[in-house]
Amino acid sequence: MDSNPKLRTENLTRVVGEKVIVAGVNLTVQAGEVMMVVGPSGSGKSSLLRLINRLDEPTAGRVYLDGRDYRELPPLALRRRVGMMMQMAYLFPGTVADNIRFGPRQRGVELPDEEIERLLSRVGLAGFGGRDVARLSGGEAQRVALARVLANEPEVILLDEPTSALDQEAKDAVEDLLQEIIREEGLTCIWVTHDLHQAARMADRVGLMEKGKLIRIGAPEEMIDA
Ligand code: ADP
Ligand code: MG
């Protein structure tokens, strides 16, 4: 095993009031690895991802990116390097191109139209730049969300049930697209799902969450009965 993991959490914990929503998670993800995290609703999967991206603050524990405590990084830099896709794309009103320009603009980079078109082609939406996001299907909106993440040239992506709100056809297409892009870009990935079959299809390793704890971790064939 690589002794310099891309991402490592150490005793990562979040307590809200009396409730321990993430409980001492130790997770190591190697560069280019796809870690699928599976668990029932309410087990803390989304909360774990939010901690890793520092959308929420841990109440205990640490996160290391390339061996560096993430608190040493400015939050904007962290969120550029660690992208996140949710179950539903939070696109703001406007065009597809506006949404993709937004992230880079926050760090003073103006994406040229050709770059936007390249990103859109990458996610199967060539020519969509001028479309109003209000008119996109669920699958198209998720592709825009992915293009928006890719515009930041992330090293790690966190996927929070990115296909679970889609109909079957869009689900399959977005899953295939994600798999292709993760491979081609060599992205390190933590992908949350409640779908065991999806976990088995995508995973290098699978982690099982229950009541805020990562209770087991292993190869997909050890973790998931056929
Ligand atoms: P999952 O994504 O696995 O369905 P979540 O991470 O959304 O689970 O939630 C885990 C638990 O933490 C749930 O019991 C949820 O109600 C609780 N929870 C999530 N966010 C908060 C919060 N901000 N305040 C209090 N409880 C929360
Ligand atoms: Mg969730």
C-alpha cells in the first residue's frame, strides 16, 4: 500500500447537540482509488462527506490531504482540490455556461468559451452553454454539476448519491460517465451510495457505515454477497 495516501481521516467526528453523527472515522484513500461508502439512510454518509470537504467543522479528529492537515489550507483552495457532487445539482438561475464559470471566477480565473465548450463536450452536453438551467432534465443537470466540478480541476471528488434521484436510463448514463471521467482524470473518489450493486460495480474498496461509524472496509467481493 502507498504510504502517502491522497486523503486520510483520523478519528473524524462530528457531534451535534447530544447526537454523534460521525463517530471516529478512520479512512485512508489512495490516489486514484474509488472508495464506495454504503450504509442505510441516516448512517452519516452525507455528514462524513461534508466534513471531508469542510462544509461542516469536525468536533474532533483530522483530515489530511496529501499528508497535510486540511485546516492549513484556505477553504476555497480546499474546495477547489476536493470537489463535491450531491444527489441534486444546486444550480443557480441562469445559463449552463454561467454555472460553469462561477467556480473559477471565485478564484480570479475567467474561463474562455472554448474551455466551457470542452468541459460540456466532456460530459456529453456539447452546445448546451446557452441553455437555461431551469429547462434541464435531472440527468442533464447532474452533468452540468459534474462539468462545474471539473472546471476546478479537482484532485479528489466526493459524490453523494449522485445518481439516486435519476430515472433508470439517466442513472446508468451518469454512472458510466462518472466512471469514465474518474478513470481518465485519475481522480481519487469517495462515492456514497445506498445501492450495493452500484457499489460493487464501481468500487476499488467498499466501506460500510452504520450509526456514524465506519464498521467495515474491504474489497467489494468481501463486502457484498452476490
Ligand atoms: P445519510 O447521508 O447516511 O442518510 P446523514 O449524514 O444525512 O445520513 O445524517 C446522519 C444523522 O445525522 C441523521 O440522524 C441526521 O438526522 C443527523 N444530522 C445530519 N445533519 C444534522 C445536523 N446539522 N444537525 C443535527 N443532526 C443532523
Ligand atoms: Mg445522505
